[in-house]
Amino acid sequence: MKLKSAKELEELRSRIIKERDPQKPSIAVCSGTGCHAWGCAEVTAAFKEELQRQGLDGQVTVKTTGCHGFCERGPLVVIYPQRIFYQRVKPQDVPEIVSKTILQNELIDRLLYTDPSTGQKIAYEHEVPFYKRQKRLVFGSNGLIDPQSIEDYFAIGGYAALAKALFELTSEQVLDEVKRSGLRGRGGGGFPTGRKWETCRNAPGEVKYVICNCDEGDPGAYMDRSLMEGNPHLVLEGMVIGAYAIGAHEGYIYVRNEYPLAVRNAQRAIEQAEEYGLLGEDILGSGFDFSVRINRGGGAFVCGESTALMASLEGRPGEPRAKYIHTAEKGLWNRPTNLNNVETWANVPGIILKGADWYRGLGTEGSKGTKIFSLVGKVNNTGLVEVPMGMTLREIIFDIGGGIRGGRKFKAVQTGGPSGGVIPEEFLDLPVDFDELTKVGSMMGSGGMIVMDEKTCMVDVARYFLGFLEEESCGKCVPCREGIKHMREILTRICEGRGKESDLELLERLSATLADASLCALGSTAPNPVLTTLHYFRDEYEAHIKEKRCPAGVCKELINYYVIEEKCPGCGLCVKNCPTEAIIFKGKKKPVEIDYGKCIKCGTCYDVCRLGAIEVR
Amino acid sequence: MVTLRIDGQEVKAREGSTVLEAAQEAGIYIPALCHHESVSPYGACRLCSVEVLRGGRSRVVAACLYPVEEGLEVWTNTERIIEIRRTLMELLLARCPGVKAIQELARQLGVEKTELSQEAEDCILCALCVRVCEEVVGLSALSLVNRGTKRRVATPFFEEPGNCIGCGSCAYICPTGAISMEDVGDTRIIRRWGGEARFKLKKCKVCGYYFAPEIQLEYIRKKAGLPEDYFDVCPNCRE
């Protein structure tokens, strides 16, 4: 049914809401990528089966939603209307949930989340500390809707912003609203979105394009993926509004094929939006035409760079070109093209609906609104968190993230993806926004946040990221292709105890040339992990080079594992777990011995020993 | 025409031209390895990096790609630029230590040796061969394959290129001599791509000189719509 006006949309929305009983029990099973890995599909199937078995399938709804964010505790199940929060739910738990919680409103203690700081059990989603400190403007709806149901999106107010833009605002007013909101690109660069739109709008040319960049490829980052998987209509709505402001009638979603759920849900969303007349010709009877196509990428990291993405979209190898003439003027097929990242597009409907002034009220002077971070690494609560710009690293890592895993000490946090910088403890109170992160040598990037503890070697970290970038460099320009390779080689030899004192100066010299002379941002930002670790943890580099010692106990060539005899009762746990049979059992109550000829320094003994009887130095 | 300043010197340049072109016209030398006037600019070697000043802010750009604009201030030899070029030459020297052209340019820019680990390559991946074959010859018998450090110039499926006409443009344009060409009697041999390709040469009916590969002449003849016997005589004898 094609909607012909804003009024028809509102009538449809009222009908959908009226048909839904807000008191009807609804079981939302998180079906984001993280929960899929935890086995949520089996949990959903178990709910459907159990409800049918108990004859409740008409009275209780089971909803498979997008990612809720608290991936650490998956599979997550939220039961509405009370918003009871169950975590680590297994299919075996399902009959009990239905019999007790659904039918008798009784909580199941073991499935509740325990706040590790207070030891208290928490019953409701909104009371979980991980969620409580967040401001989930963009990501919050993920848990409320089935991403494959446009009706669900209508029910929470979907496409009202589009109707407002088309019928109550001129395209200039829409542009002005986004400009005034202070929204900056969430893909990495932080370029003012409104200004980009304006350049594209004013660029000469009949045909213009808008593109949604869903090629997110940073190790450990998955917020764009989760948005596209969990709320594709929000992104689409943003794109239509943007296209209207710019005067574009064709759009592309460039999404990597490695994100099959994102591809599927985006495709379904496009079809549904077309069916309802929210995409295609004469949208909502406004006379405005706009269509979107999906283009699946092959998974090259560099294709997230706008010009490489456009080359790939054109069917050529994904290699960047110089941006001395902006893509907003000459982009896809040399036509004016506005490219924004998934999260940027997803911010647009809210800005249009609630206004630029409301949006400006959130965040810091130079960075407005919220930002979704993918909080990963050695932190207790890994997952996706959305916070207002300006929240400190400490609040994000300790209050939301629950601090460092295993009671260890915080050492550093790497923000902004592989070419971001590593930030040490002294900057934990740094308010996180575009400008502050740049000041300390890192960047916002797309919002990766990798937490590292005292057992993380900073040289090894730099080597890892350079290795990633070496593999992902397109190889077109000399500084990036050759420079990263040599930097990785130098870091590798430092990690292996073959570093020279002149290596540090050499790293700095190569870094300067990469930063200045690379063709695109992949090369020019690649030195960041090296430069920041060199700046903040120079002593660690020096320990590797001068003393042939890895202070964090990570670099295999420089460490050995030892048995602390007084502490070892000969329990044999390490003997059982050692993959190379390198630990010799000497009898009960006698300390074990390590056969260094067989030891591969994997650290398993260290990890399994509960008594701290294994030492690494 | 637009007016800009390069190293303090006022230079007039055609609108739409690049800083490198403007400098070359004005006789100001900027080193470059991946640039050639007969193909479109590419920006891979970065040796033509220069500093441009706009609104009081300095920025390093590739002169071969940066469009001239009115009032632009360009500096081609600042300390920062010299350092960049030296490091780039060091990187290229580490890749191709045995290539004369690289050694010479490196020496010219003040780089004698490098402490970086060395390879024994002779191709710097400037893609001039690929571009000339595509843009000038119109055949794309060559292409760049793979990514990053695995990148290389290759023929389709690493086999002898079926559509190569042996014109030798790639060998002619190659700045490092990685592609070589030799005419021996009635045969042209082009060496590269993991082997060699041989082409039968056409003999001039008048002077008896083997002047060009038969398939190249056939390609040109058909493209230009020339009579069948047009290339029976070499260009020298036709005059």
C-alpha cells in the first residue's frame, strides 16, 4: 500500500499502535551479531516452541530485535512491558521463563544481572549500570523493534521526520537545521555534515548522489553494522531526508558482504519502504523522488575511504584518489556525491524531528550529540555504548564498562580504530570528543575503543596495528605501501629483541613522511599507534631494545615462564592444560617443573593457575 | 590563465592545469617518477610533494594532482619537502637497490644508502606501463593485481597477454628499466611478466628493415582504416 500523504502515514501509524496492546507480554530476544554468536537463534526457537506448547502463542509476542549493546552478557532477553532483563539465557531456561516470569510475573534469580561492584542483582534493563549511564538517541530503538518489520518502526514514530521534512520544511530549511545542529561525520573525519551537504547541494550538476558508508572494517568495531542490522529504516530515513536537502534522487548503501545480516535487513527495509511509498517516485505524494540501491563490498578496509569506496562502486579496484577536489563536487562518476557514515545518517531523523537547538544541547562546544563506541578489549562489559560527547574516558571504561577484567590495572585505551592513537592513564579524565582526542594524538575515528591492561605490551600493540594496516594498504602510493611495511618490520625486530637504538629515530622519521606524503588517510594516520606509544610509553620500547626485556610479559622472544616453588602445590592443572606437555608433574604436593625445550610460551599455565604460582618475566 | 607563485617566482598557468605542469612550464624542477605527460596523473610516487600555502596554512600535496589556483603559493624545496623526498627515495632504494635510475635520483636528492631492509625488485609500481597501455594504446594488456605489498603488474591470469601488440610503449615509458625490449632479426622480444613475449616483425619491401611488429601494424591499420598494403613499406621509405 503506497502512502500518498503525511496524513495517510499518521493514520497508518495510529492504526498500528491501536492494534497493539502495550500490556501484552512481549519477549525481545537480542539477535545482534554478538548474541548470534552466543546462540540466540536457539533461544528464540525455544521460546516459540514453549509458547506453542503451553498454548500461549497468541497471547505473548516473541520479537527478534537488533543488537541491544551489552554483548558481553548475551544472549540477552528483555521481557516487556516490565523490561525484565535476563542475560546469558540458554534454551533450557526458556520453559521456566515462560512458566514463572510470563505467567506468574516471578523473577528468575540466576538469570538476572549482578552488578559486580555492589554484588546486587538487577531486575530491570533500565537499572543495569551499563545502560543507565548511556544516552541512547540513535541506538536505543534497536531493542524495541524487529528490524525486518517496518510496522515496528512506524509504531515508534518512524518516518515522521521524513514527513516533517517534506511537508513542513523547504530543502533549504532541512539543510539549515542540520548545519545548525553541529552534527559532524561519525565515520572518522568529523567533518561538519551540514557543510558537506551544502557543498554538494551547491555543486553544479543535474545528477547528484548520496551514499551511506557501511564498510566499517576496524578490528573490534561493529557499531555501524549493528545499526544497519538493528534499525535499517532509521538509516534509510536519514538518507531520504539528506537527499531531499541536497537534491539527489539516487542513493547507494555500500555495505561489506561480510555483514550478511546488515545486507539482508537493509535490502528488506528498502523493499518495505518502496512498498509504502517512502522510497521511489513521488515519496508520500510530495513530488520528491529518491531510490536506494545496495552495493556489496568485498571487505577491503581501504574501501571505507570515500574515494576508494566510490571507485569500488564504479566497478574499479578500491583505490583512493586525491581529494583536492572534494567528492561533494566530483565524486561517484565525477558527479557531486555526498557520502556519510551509517551513524551520521541515523542521527538525521532525530535532528529534524526535535530540532537543531535540542541537538545542540547535547555534547561539547565542538562536538554535538552522542557517539556510539564499540567498547572492547580488557574491559568487563564489552559491547556497544552510546554516550553524549564529552563524557570522560574514565566514565566510559569504568562506570559503563565496569572496569578492567580480572581486577587488573588499566594501562591504555586505543581509540579510533587501527590508525588511532593509544591514550595512557593520565588522560582518563579526558572528555571524549573529536577535538580532545586529536589533541592527545589519537582520534575519534569511527568509534572503536580498545581497552588494554597492564599485561598488554605497547610495542606489540603498535606492531599489531601496523601489521593490519600493511595488509589493508591498497599499495598505490610509496609511503603507505613501503613505509608501513618497514615500520612493521622494525617493530617486529624490537619485539623479538633485535631492535637497535637508532630504530626509534627511524620510526619517527618514517612516521613523519607517511603522515605528510601519503595519498589517503590510511597512510597518513597509520603512524598514530606508533607515535603515541613512542610518546607515552617510550620506556617500554627502550626496555625491549636496551635490556631485551618485555615489561608486560608479552613478547615471546623476551620472556620465560617460571614456577614459583613456594606457591605451587603440584595440583597438576597446568600440566593438564599445557598444549605441548612441557610441564613435568613431580607428584602431589611437589612443585611442577617446566621443560623449556618443549615450552612454546603460550601462557596457558599462567592463565589457568589459580594460585599465582606461575610467573612471567 | 591563473597566476600563482612557485618558490617566490610568479608563474602563469592554464586554468585546470596542475602545479607540476605549471612548474615545468616555468622551468622549475620537481622530481617525479610516476608522472608522464602522455598519461593522466596518478599520485603514487609522491616525490613531487610540495608545500602549498592557503589562508596562512601550509599543507603537503602532490604537485602532479594539485590544481593551480589564483594566488596559490607553492614551495618546492622546503626542509620538510626535502626530508619527505629523501625518505621516499630511501624507501624506493630499499625496494630496488639495483636499479640505476633509482640510485641516481637518490644520490641527487642526497641519499646514498639506507638502513632499511632491502629487496631485489626492479619495478616501483608507478603504473606508467599500465596507464600507457590503457590510455594511449587502448588495450589494457597489463594491469595491477593484488593489494599492498603483494601488489604487482601482471597480465591477465599471469599468462602471455593475448591482446598485446608488442608496441613496446610499456618498455619505453618504464622509468626503471623493469620492462625491456629488444629487436633481434625478425623478432621483437619484450621481457617482463615472469617471462618474455615474442613478436614477428614486418620487413619493409623497399629497404628490407624490420620496422615494427606485424600485429601492431595490423592493429593501427584497422583502427585508422588504412589500405591493406599501407604498411608494406616502412615510414622512412614512404616519404
